[in-house]
Amino acid sequence: MCRLIVLVLIVLQASFLAERAQAGERVALVFGNADYKNAPHLTNPLNDATDVAAAFERLGFSVRLVRNGSFDAMRRALLDFAQQAQGADIAVLFFAGHGMEIRDENWLIPTDAELRMDVSASQEAVSLGSVMPIVSKARKLGLVILDACRDNPFSRQLQASQPGRALASRGLVSVEPPNSVLVAFAAKHGTTADDGTGRNSPFTTALLHNLELPGLEINYLFRNVHDEVYDATQHRQEPYMYGTLSKEPIYLGAPANGGDGLAAEAARIWDQVKETNSPEALKKFIERYGSTIQGELAREKFAMLAKEQNAPARVDDRAQPSTANTRPAQTAVVEPPKEPAPAPATSLPPNLAALAGRWSWRADCGLLKYSGTAETEVFPDGRYISRRSDGETVEGRISGNTVTGTHRIDGGTQRAQLKLTMSPTGRNRLDGSFTDSRIPLGACPYHAVKI
């Protein structure tokens, strides 16, 4: 027993040291400002910041969370963060609270700001322009996420220093980040974002859905966030990204199917394959690198080639029956298979077609946390089989947009009850819960996104 305890302590210590080593290379500063002294109180920023900080901690980031930051508290936190970002691979700043444009510049508003004159912004608020150089010091990626595009709360009292100069009443102004820096607005420049009626804002809700999904490259992560928010707000709010990155893929969560090595290999091979017009070559590439950005590009090119060749292919298909009819005896004695083959996605109803394909998923049930990718085959009768990257299999059924599944494991059974959300861009989602007969905690959250 003592040897077992010592072994467990060694493993925990090794895990702790590994997390610390990783955290030193990935840093995040998170602000949540809600209790403003001279502006309307906001409902969700504290929840948003707390939940985002926890998500980044689970991803191995070294995180500092500042709640209801005054101007001095925000300034000091940014000074410390500048030191951390200089030696980091990835540096992230998240801000939830009031943000506004003053004199063609974006400002993050501390809780003690008064802002009676536009020229006082530099003494009372934090300029977004001063934040981008800080995160740009990171070796791979500087990321600024602003859930701050709300109506100008100081519009009634804020006076312009130059007569006749109009002050913006809503939203933020577009930005041009330096290289290797991305800036994500909760709403496109000049428009506003909802605070939300639930625990989190619509933007942060979508961000939390996608932030920890394994194998989701950062560009696709924010595409998913865009589509979810756009759908959830009935097209009233459209998140927007500014900045460009190199072709090297970047993952906030763990890369799927082989990690960074596979991603680097895919980028290298794609340079040799991208000009091909061979469907067979593209198919082989997709089989190997389907979870990468280049795999997505290969799918798009494969689909384009298939569309171009669709008309002659149909002529060939029409010629097939005459050949088959020359051997009626053989076709008459063939028994139907015990398990019907899955139909091509293009011939399925929309909900079944949306469920078929590759998914990245995560689930959290107390001490048991699960994540990975899965290939899902769907049958015309509504049944599906999902083969996970860890070798496990989930079977279930889809009816309308309701998806149920069962996973039998040693010592128990997991059952999922999910809702399928279909996006016009193909970034479909599964959200819901699952129960594990081994764990007396009730239902646990489950999220997946199609990749």
C-alpha cells in the first residue's frame, strides 16, 4: 500500500512539473469588468472572465485573472504580462466589459473611469493599441479577444475637445494588428454585442464551446465561434477577426491524431499536392491528414473536382445497368447484408448528412474528462456508428435534431442525449449531456463540433 501511495505521489509530481513547464510557454491575462462606478453595470463579464480563465488553465496556460480592474490595476497587470509574453510561445489577452472608440482608437474601460473629455482617455482607459505590441512579443501567436463591443456608456457625458467632431456611439473601430497577432471582436466594427441573458454572453458561450476542443486549429476555432454567435443571435451579431498568420497551424487545445508533427507533415506534403487534379491523390491525402487545415483544403478541392466531373460520371453510371443485367443469376442469389451499408452523405436527409463525418468532441464529468475525434457513419434508417480515435465505439440514433447514443465500457454504460445544430457553412455542432452509470453525479456536459 505504501509503495502504491509513493508511486501515485511520483506521478502527480511529474504531472505537476510537466504542467508548469508547459504553462511557462503559454500565458494569458484575463479581465472581467462589470461593476462600473460611472457607467451601467454589466451582468456577465465576471462570469465570462472566470470561465475563460478556467478554460485556459485547463489548456496549460499560466493565467492571471483580474476582476473589476481599476485603471491602476489593469496597468500593473499589463506591465507584468509584458514580461511574461516576451518569453512565451503564445500570449493571450481576454477582456470582457465596456469597450469603446474615442477619436478613431479603441479603448478598454476600467471600472473607475469617468471619461468626461475625449482627451482624458489616455489617463483613464487602456488603449487597444498599447496591448497589441505586448502580445506580439510571443514567439508563435499573440491573441487579443474582446467581448467588449457594446453601446458607448459615456455618450451622454463625454465631450469632444474639438468642436464639431462627432464621437462614436456604438461599437469599436477596425484594427490592423502586427504580424502573428490576431484580434477577435465579439461583434464586427461599428456594431454592438449582446451581454446575454444566461451565465455567459453569446460570444463567450461560443468561445467556451470551442476553446478546449482537441485538434481544432485556431482559424477554424474562430470560424466556429463566428457561426455559433451569428446563428444564436438571429444574425444580429457577427464576430470578426483581424490579422493574419503564417501557414504554420496553431492549436490552443491538443492537436488531434499525432499532434504538431502531423500538422507540420501535412503542411509540407500539401505544398507538393495542392496543384494536383487527381481525385485519388487528394483522397489519400485526406485519409492521412483529414484533421488538419490542409485536410480541409483538400476536401474542398476534392469536392470541386467531383462537381466538375459530375455530368460525365452520371453518364457512366447510366451505362452500368446494361452490364449488370448480363449476369442476372449472380445478382439473384446474393443475400442482403446483415448490416446495411451507410448511404453517401449527399443522398441522406439534411440532419443525417450533418451528423455523418469527422467530429472533434469533449466531455467533462467531475474527475473523468474525455476528448478526442470520431468518424461517424450514418445509415438511412437513422442509426449511426461513431468510431472514436481511442478505439472505442458509440452507437445510437438520430431523430429530427435529437441524437441519442450508447457507449458500453468496462463496469458500466455511458448514455448521451444531444441536440444537433446545423450551420449553413457546415460547422455543425452537438451539444447536450451524458450519464455514466459508474459515476453518481447525474448528467455531465458534452460538446462536439464537425471538422
